[in-house]
Amino acid sequence: MNRKSLAILAAIAANSIYGINFTIGKNLMPEVIEPFGFSFFRISGAAVLFLLLSLFFPSEKIDRSDILRFIACGLFGMSINMTMLFKGLSLSTPINGSIIITLTPVIILIMSAVFLKEKNTWHKYIGISSGLIGALLLIFFGIKTQNNAANIPLGNILFLGGAFAYSTYFIIAKPLVKKYKPITLMKWFFLIASIISFPIGISEFTAVEWSQLFISSDFKLAFVVIGATFFTFLLNIYALKQMQPSTIGVFIYLQPIVGVLFAIIVDSYSLSPIQIGAATLIFVGVFLSTRKPKNS
């Protein structure tokens, strides 16, 4: 199997795990752990795993000119993204989260046009508009509250903020991905994010009664840290080495498909007409904004 095929499989696996993670994470809050403490636990746990893994690989020296870029990747890709994701998940629903996060390719396209001066075609502008309308429809016209979701519009806005943060990370990380090994990147990104997230999440993290947790909760926490963080970031970094960020972003379609199906099967969630309409607009938007011209 060639590298491109492996990169495709890596992107599929990572986004499928992400889709499941919405429901797993939701089920742990707030009874087991609060969102800021959860985010810190996820980031610091992954930092330890990547640090241990790095001991089996040759170390790389970081160029001084890249230090600020490393800090920015840790800030946007891990700290801000994960904190907004978990806080949004505590206020909204797994289905909304998996739908809104699909906007990431559209946001990457917007940011590439603004900061990298990439040219867009008319169908990409239509796609951007469709995707944003879908997100706004879900935020402002969807269900406002339901059981275990106290403020769905605010949670949806936080999901959108997390998508912007993650898109920023994808663009900032690209030059570093070409220059350093994935282990080096993940080790430093998560260590930096752990330091940034420490003052935000440490109080909620220490409030958890770890000795009183059920085994099922332990397995769910392990899935979030090891499966949905450690393995998925490795898979994404490998995919990013072989494909463009905008191409990888297409695989994010899998997140709402897997996320919705898993939420419906495991937690008996249901899709509302607003969610279906918003998801359709977002899917159409992502398709149009990532579609290649016929003569390319």
C-alpha cells in the first residue's frame, strides 16, 4: 500500500474516532469531570504519552525562528480548540458538535484567502456562504435547551470558535510538518498546550474524585486521551505530511455521519428538522468550497 493510500486510511480513522468522541465526552460531563478540567486532563495526558514515545526516537533541535510558530500551534490546535470543544459539549449536544465541526474546511478556505492570499472561484464563495448559513441556522434557530444541554446556542458558538482555532492550527502547522518529525511536533505542541491550559483547568481537574470512579468512566477517559487524542493527532499529522490541509479537511464529513449514528444508537438522540437542514447546507457548502475545477 502506497503512502497516499495510508494517509487516506489515517484520515478516515482519525475522523471516525472524533465522531464517536463527541458522545463519549458528553457522557462524562459534568458528573465525572467538568469541561475545563476535562480539557486539561486530555491535553496533559496526551503530553505525557507523546513525551514517553519521543524517548524511543532521535531528538530534534527546534530552530529559534520556529519557536513562536510552535507556541501558536499549541495554543490554537490544542488549548483553545479543546477547551472550546469541551465547554461547548457541556452546553450543547454531540450531534450539534459533530455537525458544526464539519465547517472546518470552509474556515480553512476563508483563512487561506485572507492570510495566504489564495484565489477563490465563484462556487467556493457560494460554498462558504452555504456553510456559514447552515451554522447560523443551527445556532440561532435550533432547540435552545434540552436534558443535559443547558445553553445550546452558546455551546454551538463555542463549537464554531473551536473550529476556527483548529483551522488556524492547520494553516500554521503546515511549514512545521514539512520540517520536523510528527513525534517532535506532537510532544512540543501538547507540552506547550499543557502549560497554557494549567491555570484554566487545574481546579476542576483536582476536584475529580478519581478513586471513586467506575471502571466504565475510566475506560471512557482513556478513550478520550489515548484514542481520540494520542492516536488521532498522530494519524492527522501523518496524513498532513502526504496531503494538503484542504484535502484532509474533506474527510471531516465522516465526523457528523459517525457522530450522529453513534449518538442515536448509544444515547437515543434524535435529529430535528433544523439539524437536518443545517447539516445539508453545511455539507453542500463544504462540497462546493473544496471541489476542484474540471480543468485542474
